[in-house]
Amino acid sequence: MTDWKRLGRRIGYGLAVGSLAAAPALATEGYFALGYSPEQIAQGGAGVANGDEPMSAAINPAGVATVGNALSFGMQLFSPHRGYDASGAAFVSNGSITSGHTLFLVPNVAYNRVLADGARLNFAAYGNGGMNTSYPADPNTGLLCTGAPGIFCGGKAGVNLTQLFLQFTYARKVGNVAWGIAPTIALQNFSARGIGAFASSSADPSHLSDTGGDWSHGIGLKAGVQVDVAPGLRLGLSGQSKFNMSRFSKYAGLFAGGGDFDIPASATVGMAWDARPDLTLMLDYQRIWYSGVPAVANPFPNGANALGSADGPGFGWKDVGVIKLGAAWRQSPAMTWRVGYAYSTNPVQSSQVTLNILAPGVVRHHLSAGGSWQMTDTDTLDFALEYVPTSKVSGPEVTTGGVTPGSDITLKMHQFAAAVGWTHRF
């Protein structure tokens, strides 16, 4: 085995394990990532009909059916800025409060192998995340907890959700149709602190807050097709099943169903058009069904149901639709430039801003650019920049006692990201 293969294998193992610990705060489509590789990020997350790299399997398993033997690594430096403004609130801290922890490293790795019969095997490890906040212990407090520190009268407050996907793909192309199927293992880690004041509204107050990190696991399925419908025109369709995850037992008093926190189903459809020999245009539409996960979709409050009960309150998120536009211009055999734009509907309703202080996934517009530099016959350097301008959602404070008259809470977030990757083809 050559030295680079040994090194690549060691780095790959490290990234696969490390990505779970380093993948929080990707709150671009609720808590789904806009894209996973630098190439995908640079073109606005589009590419369900334009697979051309090992990490293409993450958005469409069929996308690697024509990719050769290749190994890729990527790293994203992600910087989310989130917080809220509140006035007239009785329970939530008033003032302008900003979450800490604004820099994260998010790795990914993928390996593609051509089999003797022309089919492909692919392994990819990548992360989601997004419900990540860290608020200080001493902002101005709400009217009902004067003198008690923290935004919810419980000291430093926030939540952290990370998700790691280990995806195993089998793909092949027959005629003008490529297809792929990908059994996928998902691991989650979650922690919450500073929300003990909700104990009176919990079915299990001892498993509500400040119980440390907890793990959850499950298995789901991804599948997709990519069809050459005309010279230079391709259509793609990819879907992800709902992942039935094991419960977060340490947070049985927070999430509906005694700590149940599944990963929602999603689907993407799109097209890629080679408008010129040197220019490819892409258009994708993605739908994420958060409504299938009660811990995320149930409103807060949810009648008389307690937190953690069978139909307990959640974050009140709606399903999300995302339009993604991307373009790749091949300036020369050695240099490709990419641009992208994505628009995501907002999962957070104005009536649900109170609890979503913990998870203000409200961003909508995404602007990105980047490129790929063919350094050698076998090695490519990919890079991307992403900017997400500030989005806001405002509404009244809502507690188990009802709406606080005259209150106003405005959630806000903006983001920056830079990504770099390396692909070796052999």
C-alpha cells in the first residue's frame, strides 16, 4: 500500500469520527446543511442531477454512478451569528442577547470505487446540525425572575444537536438511467442546559436540562435516480426516508415521546443543463418534512400536554422548501468557477419564537461562490465561500400561561462559511 493511501485511510477514519463532534450549527435549512462538499456549497447546494464527485452521493446516491475511483476530504469553517431582541417579556430575559460559540470546523470524507462490472461502491461521512446556542448567564432578566441569571432564569443556557451520517452507496448506470441506493447509519448527540425553569411543565423534570450529552442512533435509507433526457440535459430525483432514532433518555422530560427525536424525511428534484460546452446550469427543489417529527413540529405549548409526554410540546417548526440555483463555468481544463443562490422557507412561526430562542433556524437567503483547481492529473483543490444575510422572525412571548401582553421577541441570525477540499482520482 502506498504512503498516500495509508495517510488517506488514517485521515478518513479521523474525519469520520471527528465530524460528529465538529458539525453543529449548520442552520441553513432548519438544521439541514445547504451542501456537504465545497463544490456543493459553492453552487448553492444544487447538483441532484449533476453528480461528478465522491460526495455527490450525499445529495443523490445515483450521482456517483459515473464517478471514477476517487477519495475526497473537505473541511468547512462555519460562523453562525444568532441571538434575539426582547422587550416586555415576563419570563424571557429582555434586551439584546447574543449567543456565543461562533466558529466551528466541519469535516467530511468520501470514497468512490469502480467495480469490475461497472457499478460503484461509495462511502461518505458527513454531518448535519443546527440547534446550537450558548447564551450567557447574566443578561437582563425577565420580569418574573428578577435577580436570577440566564435567559430562562437558569444560568448559562443553550442546546447543541449534532448529527453524523455514515452512508454506504451502491450505484450503477444502465443506458441513460443512473440509480443508487444507500443504507445510512445516523448518530446523534444532544445536550441542553439552563432551561430548568420549565420543570413545572415537564413530565420528567429530572431529565429536562443540564444532564450532559446524550447519544441516539438509527438507520435510514437514501435512494435516487439521474436520467439523461436529452443531450446535455439531465434530471435528478433523490429521497431520504425518515430515520427512526433511539430516544435521548437523558432528555426524556424535554422531547415529545420521552426523548424521541427522529430525523425527518426529505426529497430533492432537479435538473442540470449544459448550456454551453463550458457552462452547466442547475436548479433543485428540496422539501424537508419536519412535520413528521413531533419533538420538532409540535407547537409550544401544546394544550395541556407536558414536555416529554407522548404528544408533548416541541419547537413548532413547519415543513421547509428550498430552491437552489447553481452554475459551473469551466474556464479552462485546469480551472472551474462556481456560483450559487438558495432560498429556504422559514420553519419558525411568529407564534413560536419563545422556545426557538434555543434554536433560531430562521435564515432564508444563501449566496455562495467558489471553484475547483486541477492541480495535477489526479488531484483537485476545491474551495467555497458562503454568506447568509440576516433574517428575522418576530412574535410575542408565549408561555404555558398564554401570551404576555405587550411583549415582543425577535429572533435573528446571519452566517459566514469558508470551505476547502481535496479530491484524489486514481
